[in-house]
Amino acid sequence: MENKRAGYTREECCQMLLDAYISLGRYPKKSDFTPEQVGWIKSYLGPWPRALEACGILPDRSAERAEAKKHKRIASKRKMTQYKLAKQNGKTE
């Protein structure tokens, strides 16, 4: 009886990405893999950029994204506060 497996493991997905990165000499694209392989990679490792980060191909930028999100939220609150103050003083734009 032949032993067929349904898909890939997380480690095999990372290895496929690393092998492609080394052999292509650039960041691997989804188009470098079959639709089935892309599906397995994304199911284990998340969206494509996060998958490349998880395998060490791209640097992990989660801290940078969190910091940018924080600054954006602060800027939005400042703008809203300025608008409310202007409205109270009768100086709406």
C-alpha cells in the first residue's frame, strides 16, 4: 500500500521558500509555486509577507508596523481634538 500524504508540513513549507530564495537569488513570489503549494504555505504561515518573515527571508517588521500604527492613531486623535476645539470656538473649517 502506497503512503500518500495530504499536504506539506510547516517545516517543508519553510524549506520550499528557503530553497526558492537561494536558487532564484531573490525573494520568492507566489507565482514561483503551484497553487497547491501556495495554499499550504499560506495556511501554515499566513499572508505571503508574513510567511517570508516566518522563514527568515524577510526581516520581522511587526514592531515597526505596531509603532507606525500607534503614531497614526495619535495623529488622528490630535486632528480630531483640534477640530473639536475649533468647533467650540466657532471656527469650523
